[in-house]
Amino acid sequence: MPHMRIDLAGQRALVTGGARGIGAAAAEALRACGAEVIVIDKLRDPPVDVTDTQALEKAFARAGDLDIVVANAGTAVFHRLDETSDAEWRRLIDINLTGIFHTVRLAARGMKPRRRGAIVLTASTNSFDGEADLIAYNATKAGLLGILRTAANELGPWGIRVNAVCPGLIRTDLTAAHFAQPELLRDYFRHIPLGRGGAPEEVAQAIAFLASPLASYISGATLLVDGGQMAAKFSVWDERMGRFAGDHWELADSPSTTA
């Protein structure tokens, strides 16, 4: 088999929420593969808000014909179910779910006349589970899978592929507080077979793959980027297996897997 590389030369991509974290890493990865990349982010350009249909339409119009759209903009609120306010709920629905809908709808309208394109959504492992203190976030990320599958179904005949990455715990500004607590990480990473959190670049590489011709027969898929977390029903790591080295688990020289 010939050597394969992700080649996006001559393609134009748009990334929402691309000023930091996974979005910034995705923009950089797409550029490294040869794509021209337009970043939309409220942090960089306050008038451009994924919850504002007209502002987003203008941003897409300025971007021109797009081959790739990465619908990544999102946020989180950490509150118990009974302490989550109406305002917080609506805000996350507006950004994480409605904002993605707006983005995918505009991408579809631009790509259908050209009968080609790749759309990648940033979903989450929380699309599948019910992690505590994240009721609004979990609901929006679960909702993204409905957008994903419907869009893949409807847009496939036009040669447009729609896929999603589902990151686990990734080191970003949003999760900085988690990564600053070794004891929290020690317990959380017990349940991740690779024993650590992820880097934005590791998610970005998955996004670049799904956006590329290497994924030409992949659509409607969810690609977990979680170190194996969703594959592990029970705790993987303990002191018989190895030791916790501040921000990751390390395998012992002679790990014991029996009680």
C-alpha cells in the first residue's frame, strides 16, 4: 500500500470557535495539510456569533466557497441539575446546539450546488453518558448526534460527508481547572486505558482525517478521541498496575492484574 498523507491543498476550510483550544488546533492542523483556513470566533471578532443567524450568514458569505466546515464552537456550565438556571440552560442550547445547527445549515446550502464537501462536528464523550454537574452540556452534545445523523442522511446524495469527533477530557482553557488538580486527575484517569488526558492536537488530527479524502467513504460516524475511556466499563488503573505521575498513570515494571 502506498504511503498515505492528509493532503488538503487547494481546499478552503472554515472553523467555528477556532481562536483557542480544539478549534485553534484544528485550524492549525488543516493549514498544515495545505488548506486555506478561515476562523470564526467571537473572541476574535465579537460581532460574529454562531447564535446570530444574520452575522453567521455574512461570515459565510465573506468566506466564499467552502470545501470543509468544522462546527466546533461550544461552551460548558458546571452545575448540578437542580441548580442549573433557565438562563444557563438557554445559553448552552443556543451556543452548543442551535449554533451548530446554524453552521451545518449554512455549510449545506453552500456545498449542495457544488455537490461535494466535508462537515465535521465537535461532539463529546458526553454525547453518550450522563456525567454529573453537566446537565445542559450533556443534553446539547447528545443533541448534536441527531444533527449529525440527519445531516449525513440528507446530504449524502450531494456528495457531502458529515462526521463528528467525540473528545474525552482534553487539556484546554475550559478544562484548565481540572488539570490543575492532581488528585482529581488521579481518580479520573483511573478509568482511561491510556491513563491520561488528551491534547487539542490529538483531536485536531482526527478532525483533519475526517475532513480529508482519506475518509471518503465515512459519513455519519462518531470518532471517539478519548484514550479508550468509553471502552472501559470499570476502573483500569490502580496501584497494582502502576503509579500516578502527577498528570498521568505509568505502567509498573511488572504490573499485577490479579487481586
